Amino acid sequence: MTEEKNFFDEIEGLDTTCRRLSGLSALVTGCAQGIGRRIALELAKEGADIVINDLSSQKEKANKVAQYIESHLDREAWMVEADVSDIEDVKRAKTQVEENFGKIDILVNNAGINRDNFFTKMEKKDWDQVLSVNLDSVFNCTHTFLDHIQDSAQGRVISLSSVVGERGNIGQVNYASSKAGIIGFTKALAQELVRDDVTVNAVAPGFIATKMVLDMPEKVKDKIKKQIPMARFGKPKEVARTVTFLASKDASYITGEVIRMNGGFYL
Ligand code: NAI
């Protein structure tokens, strides 16, 4: 409750006068909380209407994000429940989006999970689950909504990779593989979609202060901070504003890139 309250208090201060995404619509996967939530709000602040996606178990939180966008940012927001690791569910969601909302221009592949363990102890189900939520979802959503994005005058695919996809991390063989896969996906698809004027990019955040990171034991968090030259975790807002930049016309000549943001942790 306190975390929720503080979160929306911070949003109150957003400047809604700058509208780089007016007339555009964005789908953000897994945006009931964390980085995705902030991305949805920043895109709306810049003028985009938003399709909010998350699992049905996150409905209450997702509705709060939608309500905030409609009441404070004067944009349309519509929630579609879907498990993005399941392509049939994503196809069903697309039909609902078309019936209730319209087409999207910008896809942000944000939904992600971790199931950490040393490789020797990692079970196949934890490998499968992480790969399917983090990487299959990127195929499922991009493939399913591609016709919308190709039709747009400002089509964008932006995916959340991670520093772990580039440098690896103990206990995260599954997560690192999924996030490295997103980098390959981004570079290959960017080349295919250049002819449609669609840009395809990824961001690779370091450790960002969300539940995924804040839930780690204090000792582990302190150890990590000591390895970050900026000596702090990143903020969801810092990731969200980079995603917003990639979605905007300001980034029209950037494609196939992976933008690192990790406080100097990995260069
Ligand atoms: P989070 O755990 O706070 O939020 C993830 C959201 O995705 C949740 O709302 C969850 O319900 C949703 N989700 C999970 N499985 C889903 C599914 N199958 N279908 C639809 N929605 C689903 O995570 P956080 O920290 O906000 O991370 C967002 C993205 O950023 C993830 O892809 C994560 O891997 C990536 N990332 C996070 C970093 C961090 O330090 N927090 C660093 C680098 C990357």
C-alpha cells in the first residue's frame, strides 16, 4: 500500500505538456507494476493511448494504472488480460484489442520473470517457464501484432533485455539466455523491418529498484551496489524515459540497437 501510494505521488509531478506521441497507441506487456507500469505512464504522458496488459491475477493493479492514465493524463487506457507466453491467448487478446480499442503503433515487450538457481540445481520446468515468459512472449506479441505495427507511420518494437543477457550472472542461466535471445531477436528483426520503416530496439537495464530486485536479501543488494560505479540501483523512470525516447520520432534513425543503462556496471 505504501509503495503504491508513493508511486502515484511521484507521478503527480509529471509534466504533461510535452506530447511527442500524440495520435499513437502503445501496448505494454506486463505493466500492472514495476518498470512496465512506469513505461505505460510515461508513454501516456507523451500523448499515447495505452493498452495495458498483464495476467488476470494482476487485474486490480492494472486497473489502477488504467484509471490513473484516464483521470490524470487525459489518455485512453484499456486493459487486456493475457498470458503473453501463450500465443493463443495473445491472438485472443488481439481480437479484443481490435474490437474495443483499435490498432497499436508501438509494442513494448516488457513482461518478464526470473526463477533463479545454480545450473546444477535448475529444473527443466524453470528453464522452460523463464524462456517462455521472457522470450517466446516476444515472438508471440510481435508476430501477432506485426500487421498493426507495419501499418503505422511510426511503428516501433521495443523489448526489455537486461545486462544479464550480455554479461551473464551466477544463478541465472535461464534468465540470461532469455535476455540474450532478445538481443538476437532485435538485431535480426530490425534488418527485416527496415523496409517497412519500423524500428526494432531493446533496452538492457542493470539492477532497477523494482520488486524483482528489492526482494533480494539485504546482503546481496549491498554487494551488488558496491559493484555499481554510481553506487545505486536504477529507477523505473530512468528505463521508461529511454523507452519513450525510442518510441518517439527523435529516435527515427535508431534501429537494431541495445541501449545499456546500468550506472556504469557493464560497459
Ligand atoms: P516485475 O516482476 O515487477 O513486473 C513484471 C510484470 O510482468 C508483472 O506485472 C507480471 O505480472 C507480468 N507478467 C509476468 N508473466 C506474465 C505473463 N506470462 N503474461 C503477462 N504478464 C506477465 O518486473 P520488473 O522488474 O518491472 O521487470 C520488467 C522487465 O524488465 C522484465 O522483462 C525484466 O526481466 C526486465 N528487467 C528488469 C530489471 C530489474 O532490475 N528490475 C533489470 C533488467 C531487466
